[in-house]
Amino acid sequence: MTDWWQTILLAIVQGVTEFLPVSSSAHLILPSQLFGWPDQGLMFDVGVHAGTLLAVLYYFRGTVIHLCLSVMPGEGVDRSELWSLCVATVPVVVAGVLLKGVIATDARGILVIAVTTLLFGFLLGWADRVSRYRDNGCITISMRDALLIGLAQIFALIPGTSRSGVTITAALFLGYPAQTATRFSFLMSIPVILGASLVMLLSAPEEHLLSTGGKILPSLIASAIFAYGTIALFMRLVERVGLMPFVIYRLILGTLLLVWALQ
């Protein structure tokens, strides 16, 4: 069983990296690959996902309340963002069901993580540079662009890609400013994280849930606190310094992992 300090450390890693464009799944897989740490267990995964979900719900609580109210019948209610989020979610749900077996096994090696970290880091840097030379005045994601961003989100099923990274990249290439791209990416995470958590709970044997349930509360609290802080900080950093620091981090990390994998 994973030591408690390892559990808390991995929960913090999940909370910090879930919303940064650096791939949380890669950072959670790497300790077991590099240091031989045992698998943290299903309830750890459920706990950290629940924590990050609570963090994003609380940070965007005003928007979430508006989206919930927009479901109610009535005229003159703006439902455009709700529909855009729904459209953006469909592709990854379909792909997740169809490719679940492949992603859970063949796509979790260090070489795959190294390549995707480098490739999508380069694309993020390219998109960031391109967006600087555009008149980024559009702040509303259209349904067509939401579908394209949702299709890009499918790549996030591969460890090392980064869900937030690939969706922000797609939105930047489509001409949206970094803050709009980041906000929409974070809102897209709500149904994805909720769906992933429900799938993990429903697919687990009851006796396994009972035997590992003690991990859920500390991992939930740690991931929630650090995820909220990361969201708040990242939203400010995007406006002030852009995305290039994260691009540089990905390129360095990917290079180191590639060297490690090819030894």
C-alpha cells in the first residue's frame, strides 16, 4: 500500500497539474514508472478527481449557477455557453468509451509520455505565438468552435498530452484570446471530471471500494486546496505572462523523459 506521505504528495501533484497545461496524468504515472511507487488505488483516483471538481466548481460558482439556471424554461435566457459546453463534451465521451482499453494499457509508457509532452508542448508554444499577432477580441466560444475544441480534447486521453493544454491550444489556433481559451477549458473540465469519477465508482467492485475508502478524504482535501490555488494563480498568469513558461517546462520535461526512455 502506498505510504500516506506518498498519497498526500500525489494528491498535491494532481491538484496542481490538473488545470495547468502540463498533463496531470503524466505526473501521476511518472512516480510509479521512475521510482517504483505502488499504484495509489482506485479511491485515491476518485478522491483527487472529486477534489479538483470541487475546486473548479467553487472558483466558477457564479458561472455554474448561471448555467444551471439557464436549463430552466423561459424566454430571453442565454443558453449559448451551456450548449457550447455540451457540444464540446460529446467527442471525448464517445472516444473514452471506444478507446478505454487501449489508453489504460498501451498508452501509459514513459516513451509515449515523453513524445506527447514534447509534441503538444511545441503546439502550445506555436499557438501562443500565433495568438499574439491576432486581434483577439472574440470572447464567446461558438458552437462550431466548441465542437473543434471538443475534438481536440480527445487527444487528452493519451497521458502526457494535458487536457487543459490541448483545449487551450485549439482555442488559441481558432483565434480566441488566452483568457477566454483558459476559462472555457476549465469549464469543460467539469463534465469530464464528473463523468470520469462516476465511471471509476461504478466500475469498481464493492469490496475494493470498502477496503480502500480511507484514502478518499485526505486526498480530496489536498487536491481541492491546491487545485483552487492553481486555478486562481493560472488565470492571473495567463493574462500577465502568457503560456510560454509552461511551454518551456514541457519541452525540458519531455526531453529528460525521452533521454530516460531511450537509455
